[in-house]
Amino acid sequence: MRALHVHLYKSVSYRILSVMITFSISLALTGNLNMAGSIASIDAVIKFVVYFLHERAWGKGMRYWKNRT
């Protein structure tokens, strides 16, 4: 269960940084705060889920390969 929490906290901190970057780029390209906020919000939700699932799958894969040898 501890590994699950570590992956969750790591995912959240990474997402915060990424949202700030996405928002800044979106704002620079559109010049519209609402549009930049919408883009950053959608990006944050989608990438948070994908990153979390990727980390979990990677961990399971590593345990599989470790137990195989």
C-alpha cells in the first residue's frame, strides 16, 4: 500500500509542475486566460490518470520480471 501512496504523491507533484507549464504555453499562444485555464485543466486530468496508471503498470512489470529470474 505504501508504494501506491508514493506513486500518488509523485504523480500529484509532477502534475502541478506540468499544469503550470501547459498553462503558460497556452496563455502565450492564445492570449486568453479562460482558454489557457481550460486547456491546462483538461490536460491535467488526462495526464494525471495516464501517468498514475503507467507507474502502476511499470511497478507490476518490474515485479514480474524480478520474480521470473
